Amino acid sequence: MKKILDIIPEQVKRLLIPVSILILSFILLRSFLIPPDFGKYGHYRASAVDEIAAKDIKYIGQEACEDCHDDVVAKKNMSYHRNVMCEVCHGPSAAHIEDPDGNKLSAPRERGYCPLCHEYIPARPTGFPQIVSESHNPMKACIACHDAHDPAPPEVPKECEACHAEIARTKAVSHHMEVSCTRCHETSEEHKVDPRNFRPSKPMTREFCGSCHAQKADASKELTRIDLATHGERYVCWQCHYPHLPESK
Amino acid sequence: MEHLAAHLWPILDQIQGYIYPNEVELYWRVLIVIYPYITGLVAGAFILASLVKVFNVKELQPTYRLSMLTALAFLIVAPMPLLFHLGHPERAFEIFLTPNRSSAMAMFGYVYIWYLMAVLLLEIWFDYRKDLILWSQQGKGLKKWIQKLITLFSKDISEKALKFDKAAVKVITIIGIPSAFLLHGYVGFIFGSIKANPWWSSVLMPIVFLFSAMVSGMALVLLLYQILMLSRRKEISMPTLDKLADYLFYTMIVAFSLEALDFIHRIYESEESIKIVSQLISGKLFVSLVVIQLLLGMLIPLFTFASIKLFRFPAELRKLLYFVAALLVQVGIFTTRWNVVIGGQLFSKSFRGLTTYKMSIGGTEGLLVALMFLILPFIILYFLIKILPPWKESGTP
């Protein structure tokens, strides 16, 4: 043993002291600091599950609101906001249930909150009501015109763009910019108040597009003309051409 | 809830095209730009130091210790941006206690500790041991005791012991080179392995990162060497500076070729992401990628180094050109990190839209904190140089 110790240079022996202190303290710290139930279910502390379950509940759910505010909830449930839960706007409400007078709830009254869902973004589904805040009654709060519990617009939208913003923007820069929506889509008045049950029509025949684009159509001379008999005869036009941006490929 | 609205609403204005809601805001901000930049400087400075010990490049001897101390100063700061970004630095040690072997990010702690403890500190210790013993014998007061403590009160400066020190330094450097590659290659690996992001996902990423790291580390030591020599009113050794610039030049050629290869490969492959990527390059990243990274940070320095090699400029002009070129390289490599980290988050995974990043000034992830992390390594380096002077004349015969 002494021989082995003699072979090790002096500086290495000294170095071994802090290194072994480091390694030993690491091992010791590990045994102290790692909770005994770590790794029981996975790479986490098993008792963390119980601790999280024991935390105070902040959100209470819509059913609890209904106990007192049944009229408001009933109104909301009949409206377009039927899938928006009360606490989305009013915030966590568990404390309010415990002490309704002590913990009053509020809702955002300024412009700015509603656009989080309703500002125009191309990623939002078409048909979902979207506005451009700068041009949509810029000085008014949303709730000045819209009742959040029944948000159907106070006036029936005048333009299709109110809901179909992305299509309107695409069409506005296309060769079809002059063609009004209703030229191709027959739309009943009911569609504006009950859009899903009263859907607009779509052109179903080749002749419809042909009324402008066929060789002999009675339309402006600059329009692209095709021979309906030979041009993609087995398909309806919009199966190949996107009518809202017909020049796209 | 209203503060959320106030925060998110203005960002909606910045969006172009089709972008998913969770991509509007960037989650990896300027601190995540700083982190690979600093780690790169560490790896680069160390690899430069290893040229002296392993490859016996005598001309670079005056920069050996400076490179090691620079690597150490920057390595100490390297994890700090991450801790600030994640929050709760007091919990950071837990990744060592319960290592998550399936997470590349979690394993970085071990790569870092290995590099700090087993490579840098050990190599510096063996290299300085003899000098520290002699300094502590001559010194007085607190400094003497600090020096004694660093040597762990060892006294043996016999020829046998010194021979062992020398051998130990060589062995550690040989282990250190792959370790330095691992340290920074790992950073590239993190980005390169994010397969959902076409701007990042590339097998070449670790190696591109590595070479840009070497470029930035060498350029930093070149700058520091000149500045420190000037501030000490000592003569700058031109063979050292020329050799350093030579290595920087060659490494830059490799780095540039690799980046060009990556770029050409992307264009030739023309995957579905190519349109949004070209929109990104020609739009939001044009200034930082084409003007700063490529032109100012790569082509102009390359041209400068090449013309110095071709024409015989006087020494004073060479010093100035090296300095300016190395400074441009630093700016270029910093924007390289910016373009990778920020650029990769500016476009939507739908490949149809772009968002914007606006850096805040204050806050835990703002400009001021970022500047602090860029200045802090130099302050640490100042103190390291005070305790462990890297100059030849400070050493004892």
C-alpha cells in the first residue's frame, strides 16, 4: 500500500482530497435531497401528485354559476357564446362561490380583451366573426354595442367580409375583385343570423363559369376565354381553379 | 386578464400571413442567443489553447494561458443566461441529482461540469501550479494565502513533479479537445435535433456551430491579446499575431464552406419549407443574415485576411486590420446565433406566416440583462488575470 502511495505524485495526492470531498458530498447530498418516493411512477416525486390534488381549487365551472345566475347562463347557452365558459371572461370564481359579496367578480370592459379571439388573423377559421380593431368603431368599447352573453351583432352584417374576412381579403387582390360574393353564392337573409343552418349555395355547373368565360359568352372582351367542350370537360371549374384567387396555381 | 390582453394585442399587428396562435410570441429570446454565443467562445478559446499543447504551435505560446483564462471566464457565465431564462436558479442543481437521461437539455449539466471540472480547472491548475508556489513564496498578505490555497498547499517543484505536471496538461488537453467539441457540438445538437423546425433541423448543425465557435473564440483571443498588450504597454509579438490570424483565416474558410454547403443543400433539396425560408432570408433576416453575418462578419474579414496574406503590409497596418477584422467576426458570429435562435421562431410551422420579435429593454430577458451577461465574463477575466497572470514575464524561470 505504502509503495502505491509513494508512486502517486505529491500534487495528485493533494488534488485527490478536494476531488473526493466533492464526490462524497455529492453522493451524500443525493441521499439526503432526493425524496424517497422519487421515481415511483416516473421521473418525478410520487407525492407531488397528492400535493397538487390538495391545492385550493380556483376555477369552479359553469354549473356552479348556474345555481344563482340561471337566467344569464340560459341566455348565454342559447347564444353564439354557448361554448365560452363564464370564467373565461369573469376569471376564476371558486372564491366568489364561497363568499359572493366579499369576492365580487368583474369582466374586462375595455376594448382589447374581445379581440384576443375576434381580431382578424388569417389562421382563424373562415366564418368565425373577426374584426380589424383599427377600423371597427375604434373609439367604442365592445360592450357598448354587443351583449357578451348574446353577442349576435346588433345589426345584421352588411358585408360578407364581417365573417369571411380571409376570403374577402384574398378576393380583393384577385382578378375576381369586381365580382360580388352573391354573384356566385345565392345567400338567403337567414344566413346572416343563423349561418350554419342556412348555407349559401355554390356554383355546381361548368356553364355557370362559362357565362363569363366561355368562347361566346356575353362579357367583357378582356376576360380569359376557354372552350367548354375541350377544357377539363369532366370537372367542375372550381375543382381546379380557386374562384377567390383564380390566377393561383 | 386585462394585462394579458394589453400584452398580446399589439403583437397581433405584427403578424404576416397565416400563423398558429402559439407561435405569435417568441419563447426563446435574446438570452438564448447569448448562451450559444458564450459557449462558442469557450470552446473556441480552448481549442486555440490546445493548438499550443497538442500540436506544438510555438508561436501561439504567448496566448496559451490567456486563452485558458478566457475560456474559464466565459464558461463560468455560460449557464447564467439559461438560469435567467428558466427562472428559479435555486433549483438548477436538481438536474444533477436526478439525471434525466432521455433529455439532451438535462444532460448538458453533466457536459458542462465535466468540461469545467475535469478539463479547464484541472488543466489551469497543473499549468499554474509551479508558478503559484513560487509566487506565494515571494508574495505577501492575502494574495499569498489565496495562491497557497489554490495550489492546495502543495510545495513539490522537483523536476519529477514538474515533468508530471507537463504530462498531465498534455493528457488533459487531449481529452479536452473532444470535450470542447462535445460542449459546443451539443449546443448545435439541441437545435439540429428539433425536427419540426426546418431552419434548425440539420445534421450539419453541430459541426457548423463548432466551426463558428472556433472562429469566434480565436477572434476573441486575438482581440484580447492586442488590447491587453496595448494596455500593458508591451510589444505585440507579430509572429504570434500573424499565426493567430492564420489559424483564424483557415478556420473561417472551413466555417464558411460548411455554412455554404448547408445553404446549397437546403436550396437543392427544396423541401416544402423553402418558400417561407427564402421569404425569411429576403425579408426579416436580410439585414442580420445577408448584410451583417455574411458580408460584414464573413466576407469582408475573409477578404482582409486574404489580402494580408497576399500583400506585404507593414506591421502597424496588419495589427489594425487584424483588430478590425476580428471585431467584425465577433459581430458576425453574434448575429449568426441571433439568426439561428430568433430566425427559427419567426416563421409559422404552417410555413405560411411570419411573426416579429421585439426585444424589451428591461425585465429578466431584456437588453440590459443580455448586456450584463456579455460584460460579466470580462470582469471575471480581469480578476482571473490579477490572480493568475498569464504573461511570460510574470512566470518564474
